[in-house]
Amino acid sequence: MLRFIAADLRRQWAGALAILLLVALATALGVVVTLQERALRLGSARAADAFDLVVGAPGSETQLVLSSVFLQAAPLPLLPGTVLAGLIADPRVTWAAPVGFGDFIEGYPIVGTTPVLVEGMGGLAQGRGFARLGEAVIGANVGMRLGDHFHPQHGRVGEPGGTHTEITYHVVGRLAPTGTPWDRAVLVPIETVWLAHHHDEADAAGAAATNPFLRNAHADAAHEGDAQEAEPLNDEAHSGETHGSETHGSETHGSETHGSETLEGEAGQPDALDAPIRADSLTDPHAPGVPAIVVKPRSIADAYKLRQAYRTDHTWAVFPGEVLTRLYGTLGDVRLVLSLVASGAQALVGAAILLVVTIHVVQRRRQIGALRALGAPRLAIFAIVWGEVALIAAGGLAAGFALGYGGALALSSAFSTASGVSLPVAFVPGDLARLAGLVLAAAIVASLPAVLAYRQSPAAALRG
Amino acid sequence: MPPDTPRSDAPRSGAPRFLRLRAVEQRFPGLDMPALAIAALDIAAGEQVAVMGPSGSGKTTLINLLTGLERVGQGSLIWGDTDLATLSEGARDRWRAANVGLVMQDFHLFPGLSALENVLLPQRLARLVLPAGAQAEAGRLLARVGIERQGQAIETMSRGQMQRVAVARALAVRPAIIVADEPTASLDADSGAAVAQLLLELAGESGATLLVATHDAALVARLPRVLRLESGRLKD
Ligand SMILES: Nc1ncnc2c1ncn2[C@@H]1O[C@H](COP(=O)(O)OP(=O)(O)O)[C@@H](O)[C@H]1O
Ligand SMILES: [Mg+2]
């Protein structure tokens, strides 16, 4: 019987292959949608897990999370400088680090932060953390090497922007892989980011004032006038810094800014950034503002308390995981539509195949009648037709799962390369159940033409 | 199956009467007259019988009833001690598989399989495991009908060769009854004569009862008993 099925399929290999491919493609479509949706959910949840609590200024929670967790630049309002100092001093906090968005280098975002974040992200794989203003730690997937030097670039890839030739970073360490967009980030001291932007504004204003912070206020005004060049994020950052500095210009920042001023005058002299970073510049209540602060609470209870405490008029605390969950909730309809489209395609393919197979059985009624006349039991006829259809369908399903898995892997790796979020493509036990369900459905569907063949009268079939 | 084991349900010889058919009538919807109406027909075991008649006279209808392909609606049709009228479709399938070798006008061989595989196919489909000796018997029969390349794909054979393979297939289970419906109608004269010769010889060798429906006069002339059908009725 198996030999007969094999011979039959061999003889009709083109048709069988076409149907198999159809089943495979329809299955693959569904598998890719399922796997990719799951990968996106898992991948982003993992990225969000890197930070328990994020504090920003009141505004869009989604943007706050997208910016701090996914490093997608968005115009964020700034937090007052005192907030970071308050969090660092808070006994409920293990560590808290600012996330300041600076420039880019070859498409990698430069993030201004503090050494505690380097540890908080899982530590270093290579080299050491930044200890001086001109030092940088790169994410696991950043295409640079330890020892490299680079100038930060304004704006994002593809956008017009200049290069801060006056600032040179020196790569001193590489983070261990985290599977998050931070694998594509370049971490530098937040003070240097502040510096770069004061300096920037000084350029824009074309003025030389003794108090850099006051001067920045003018610069900012001028800057806002022709906002076409810099990206919005930077604009926001400028106004925030200006806000902080206008009211509380400090000696520390003044001197640092002077350092970069010097740089501007004597390009190529790296000495100004050769200063050590200083923890007290952050705890200084007059420190410039930052768009976001990531916080590691001591306990879950502390996390809830902190979130409560930092939901004020000036600050807003969120659990990134929760925001993402809510975001997925609103995306639920899209998911539903996608899975409906996939199921619809599968149902259509299933129906088309049933039609083809039924027509095929009707066309073969003489052959089937002859088999019966020669003594084949009806059950054998049923088994042959059912076996052939089920074999093609099961082969198609298996190929479809393989194809879908491969497709999802390819999509994920493309997405990871572009965004840094690693999307874990994984089957769960439920998928096995789904495959079993589909095979079962195929088995049931295959029995339709088989019953048709089974019930056919051999005498009538032989008469043609 | 050892060649000498007698069949309990199909005595090969000795029984003076093998087939007993009484008052059988077969009607088809849309026809006023019955397609077949036979009051009585008896055939002895080992007899060789021609069923003659013009096209549409009911030859195939009779054969379908005799082989259990069609249910006997009215009357009785008893082979040995098996009354086909009382058997279910599945039981008739089993009875046919064990007792009837069938040769049809259109060969009904299966492309993609070799000559040998075609001969063995009915047995493979009827049971899960080939009986011991089936392969050797199939080889012997193929050699007997003059097919030398037994592994040759069936679709590459000539029509005469194909019908000879079909004859070998019909004999493979050593059936008590061999039924051929127009076995020579789609062959040229020489191939037809060769197939007719083989059918007669092999039926004689195995002692099987042979029934041949045909309007091939040359074939009819070689059979000792001739039944004439006209409009579904036997003529004497
Ligand atoms: N399934 C059927 N439905 C209606 N009429 C049928 C059917 N099968 C056979 N017939 C009719 O029965 C008669 C006998 O047919 P058949 O036995 O095939 O004749 P033969 O084999 O001698 O040519 C014909 O008139 C044919 O048209
Ligand atoms: Mg006929």
C-alpha cells in the first residue's frame, strides 16, 4: 500500500509538490506572525526588564520608555537637576543613573550617564568603565574597538548635522551583551554631554560670555529661532539645561565649560577632556536637568513606593514593563487582525486544497473502482486516498513550520541589527499543540475525499 | 498458499454444480425493461463459458453481479455455498478478493508500478503482509504469460503485454473463478489471440471456472459452452 502511495505521488509529483508548497506557505505565514509577535513581546519585555523604574518629567509615558529603554530619540521634557540628587540619596534606591541623549557616532546613539549604569547594565565584557570626561564605554554590538577615538556627530544618521571635532572620545570599555538596544549605545559621562551642548550653543550664539550658563540662555533663544538643524531632542535638552543653569550657575560647571571653550579655541588639544569625572557634579542640586533617570530600587516594595513618591507635578515615575504591557494592550487589535489574516489565508488554502483533492478523487474514480474490483477492501481505498492527502498536508505543515521559523529568525536578526533589540524567536509548548491541532485538522479534512472514494460504487465507477 | 490446499468456500472440482443463479433481475433507473433478467443459470466447477451478445445486451451487468461488484437486488446467486445476495459490500469485496480473478477490457494496471508490483498489488491491498510464496508465484505467472522484464514499468509496455500482465494478476491468488469482460476488445487480432490462448490455458491448468464476456467470434469459437444474451435475457 505504501508502495502504491509512493508510486502514485511520484507520478503526480508536480501537483503534489504544488499543493505541499501552498500548505507550507500558508502555514509559514501564520508561524511567522505568531513567532514574530511573540519575539517582539519577549524581546521588548526583556529590554524593559533592564530597568525597573524610570523617572522623567510628566508627559508621555510611552515616549519616556521608548527613549530610555529603546533609545528611540523623542522630544522629552527635562527633569529638574535636583531630582537625580534626590534619587541617589534615597535609601530605597540601590542605584540611579541619568540618561541624557547626546549625539550619534556612525548611527550609534551616544548616551550620557554615570558609571553606576555601566554596572547596572550587567557590567563590562572588556576594558574598564569611563573615569574621565573624554572616555566612552561601548555597547556589545557597537562596531568600534577599545582604544578607538571618535568625534560625536550631531543628529541622527541621514540627517544633516556637523561633527563636534572639538570633542574626542576614547573607547575604554565594552559592555557585556544585554540583548537590548543598549547593545548599540555608546555610554559617555553625562557631564561631557552637557559640555558638548553648552559648547554647541556657544557656537550658535557666536558669543563669548564669561558665564556659560547665562550665555547658553541666549544661545538657546537663537537656536530655537532656526530649529531646522538640530533634532528636537537636543532642543529640549538645551532648554532644560538653560533652565537649570540660569537659576543656579555653579562653579563646577562653569570651569568645565571653560575647558571646552578652550578646546574650541585650540582644536586638537585634548587636555580639557582629560579631567576625571566627578560624582559630586551629579549630586550637586544645581546640576543641569536630564530627560530621564533609570532607577534600581532596593526591593519590589520600594519600587512601588518610589513610583508613588515620584508621581508629582514635576516628575513622573513609570515601570517600563507596565507601560509596555499597556502599549501591547492597545496593539492587541493589530495582533488580532494579523492573526485573522493569517488564519484566513490558511483556511482559504485549506479549502482550495480540499477542492483540488476532491476533483482529483472524482477524476480517479475509474482507477479507484478498478482497485475495488481487483479485491482492494474499501478500507484500503480510504487509507490510500487519506494517506496521500494527509502526507502532503503534513509535509506542507512541517515545511511551513520550518519555513516560518527560518523566516522569523531572519526577520528577527534583521530587526536586531537595525534596532539592537534582540528578538528571541522561540517555540512554546502551545505551538506544538497548534501543530498537532493543524495536523489533526488536516487528517480530518483528508478523510472527506477518502470517504468520497470509500463510498463510491466500483461497478458504476468502472462504467466511467 | 500451498497450491494443493482445497478452498473451503470454493470447491475447485468434484462439485457438479458450482454456480446456481435463480430468478435474477437487475433494473436501472430510467430503463423500463430490466437490464438483466435470467430465470436460471447453472455452471459446473472448471467449466469454460463464453457470454456473447451485442453491445448493451447486459454482459457487463451479468458479470458485475457474478463478481459481487453489484448487489443482487432480486433473486439468488450462489457460488459454491456462498449466496452473494446475502453478503454485505465488504463481505463481497473479501469474497471477490479470495475467489475471483478479473480481467477487464481497459487492463486497469497502475502506472508507476512495475509488472511484478502490479501483479502483487491486489494482494498487497487486501492484506498487510504478502503471503509466503506470493512473490515467486507472481514471477512464475509473469514468465508463463511471456513477460520477461518483470521490473519494467507498466506504462512502457505494449497493450498486448499489458493485458498479459493483467491475466497474470487475475491468476495470482489461484482463484476458483476467472472472469474476463471483453479481454480482447482493445487489442489487435494477434495480441487478442495470444491473450485468449493464455486465458484458456491458464484456467485449464489451474482448474478454475472461466467466464468470458465477449463479442469476439474467434474467442467464442474456442470456448466449449456459449451463453447468448439479448436484451438482458438468455437465448437458447
Ligand atoms: N448504471 C446504469 N444505469 C442505467 N443504465 C445502465 C447502467 N448500467 C448499464 N445500464 C444499461 O443496461 C444495459 C446493459 O448494459 P451492459 O451490461 O453494460 O451491456 P454490455 O456489457 O453487454 O454492453 C444497457 O442498456 C445499459 O445502457
Ligand atoms: Mg460491457
